[in-house]
Amino acid sequence: MYFNDDYQFSFGYQNVNKLPNDNYNLYQSSYVNYNWSNNFKNEKINAITANAVTPWVEASVKLMTLDDHLYFENNAVDESQQIVTPSQYSNTINYVSVKVSKEIKFGNFALDNTFLYQKTDQRDAILNVPEIVTRNTIYYTNYLFKKALFLQTGVTLHYFTNYFANDYNPVIGEFFIQNKKEIGNYPNFDFFINARIQRTRIYLKAEHFNSSLTGNNFYAAPNNPYRDFMIRFGLIWNFFN
């Protein structure tokens, strides 16, 4: 629904009847416990979305129901082992998310914010998500030296709350549910510089520069550490305009 350049609204509905991927139905391996042949039902997903763009904020809402949801789980009795097998959930999972974005500018400075709130309603902990996810960037933009140099520099924060994230199994290359270890609740800061001098572009990014200050307790998955401090550098030189 389009009113003008300042106010735009849209609504959508999606009905998905999805076939299980090959790893769920059939897997053959030299590992005895990693062999199965299944005939799972199709996954059913119904989703309603609403989006709004206004001069004050951009927002989106998503409501979703999942039936016959497929997932992997660890069936090993010994906690030091992993015997991951596919399963299909017989109950309905309800999911809701609200995403809000807003960029605030003051002079040459700007603050770009994105907040996501999400929640699941389910009888068992099958679909696990962080309740709050946020990304915030404060940056400075300006032309210097009689506009010979374009400079943009700033800091980006990534953060999400604690949750029982899916663990990773390298044998089948799939993630599986777990309820033993939570990850999250730590800040991740990146520092970046973008610059352009005539036909030359320079890019520098110091990723996760606060890693040594947060106790080295950051994970991409429960048993997979997130990357440490890293510097990325790029140079583009165009010989012609």
C-alpha cells in the first residue's frame, strides 16, 4: 500500500508445503549410528507479514506457524558423545518477531539502529531463538581537503541475549537442538574506515576488537568459538573514471 514517498505499508501471506531435504530422509555412512532411511511428512509453514516505512521509523512484524517441523537431535546417552538423528515434531510451533529500524543524523554524525524482538510458543524447546537482537552503528561522514577525500568511520555493536543455540555436528554437516549450554549476552564491536581519494577506495575493518576484554567467552555455536580480533583491509584503484 503506497501513500507517498514518506508513508509505505505492505502486507503479505505465505503458505509453504516443503519437502524434507535429503539429509532427513536418507543418510548412509561408515559410522553405524549415522545411517537412516525415513519417510517424513512435508513441513507446513504459514506466515503473515506486515511492513511499514514512515519518516520516524521502519518496522516489520511477522507471525508464523510451523507444523511437522523437522530438526536434528542428539540421542547419545553419554554426554561426551554425539549421536545425531533426524526427528519430526508433531505439535505446532508459533513464532512472532518485531523488527524496528531508525537512523538518526546530527551534523556529520549518524546513529543507525536495528532492534529485533522474537518469541516462540511451543510445548517443547525445538525452535530456539534469542529474544532480543540488536545492531547499532555510530559513524562520522565528511569530505576533507577541499572534497578531495571522502571519509566515513565508525563503530558497530552486535548483541543478542542468551539462548540455547543449536550445536553443530561435523559428521552430517547439520545443526541440532540442545538444552545444555547457552550462548550470547556479550557485545561484539567492529571499527571501520571507508575512504575515497579520487579514483581510489580504501577499506579497513577491525572486527571484534573487544574480544580480549570480554573474557574470551564468545561462541558461534555451543562448541564452536566465535572468531577473535581480526583486521580486514581492502584497496580498489580504478584506472579510468
